[in-house]
Amino acid sequence: MPLIIVIAILTALRYFEVGPFANLSWGWIIGLMVFAFVWFEWLERMFGLDKGDSHDKLEKARQERVKKAFRKDR
């Protein structure tokens, strides 16, 4: 997420030609956009960073349901 914020700020600074960013090449900004796209579409999924703790929480909830189901005497 910080990368997206940096890209948005750099784009605004370059577009409005603020200070030293007036001479910044659009290539750098587009390069960052491409990097962000590749990161969020492929690398995060490849490393499993997109799931976070959701898989662990779901597994824990499943185990609790199984324990409750087998504790009851039928």
C-alpha cells in the first residue's frame, strides 16, 4: 500500500511540476506502476502474502467445529 501512495504522490508532483519533480522522467513513475502491478498480481500470490492470517483463522475455526461435533455423545 505504501508503494501505491508513493506512486500517487509522485504522479501529482510530476503532473503539477512541483520543484525538482518537474524534471522527473515519466519513465520512473511508469516503471514504479509496472512494478506495483507485478507485485500485487503475481509476487504476492506466489509468496502467499495476499492471504495473511485468514487461512490460519479459517483452519482454527474448522478445528473448533470438529471438536464441538465430536464432543457430543450420540
